[in-house]
Amino acid sequence: MTTDATAPETATDSSTASTTDSTTVEFRHEPALSRYTLELAGDTVGFADYEIAGEEVLFTHVEVDPTHRGEGLASILVEQALDDVRTQTTLTVVPVCPYVVRWIDLHAEYQDLLTRGQ
């Protein structure tokens, strides 16, 4: 994996919080791990791995703890990760993970990320 000045975030982790079903979910970007994570009550309940390849960010894997599936956490995770890529970089998104492919197919407002910079 190579990194460049347009990689999502650089030196420090970033996080945002949202609320779902009266529980605060914290979204984090962990650039050193090439990963976005979701935390619930201090525990990591989901992650999205990515790789940077030139001017592209490849989303390779999304996973949510089986005990939290069906709560919409994977959708929150992918949306927040794509929002971060949109606002922090000029990278083109390449969805490798089938979940990310389907999610972008269902959310037309994110499809421009697939072709930007080309």
C-alpha cells in the first residue's frame, strides 16, 4: 500500500458521534491501520478496511459484530467513511467489498465518487 498527500486524514485519528436507538455510536478514522471503525459503548462493533493505490481508495472489507447486525451500523459506517473520503481527499473510490458495492448502488448521491478524478 502506498500513501500520498491525498490519503484520508494523515497524522491523527478523527472521530464523530451519532445517535442510534438512544445509543451513541462513535465513528473513527484510523489512518495508521487503513481502517474506519464504529464504537458503541467504548467497544469496536464494526470496521471498514481500505487500501490506497495511487489516486484510488479501495474499500476491501466491511464487517459488523454479529451481535449488532441488523441495526444499520454497516450503513452508518460506509456512509461516514465515504463522507470522509469526499471531504478530505480527491481520491476515486473503488468498492471491492460487495457490501460497499451494493450500498453505493442504492445511494445515487455517492456514485460520483466512483468516477471523480478520471
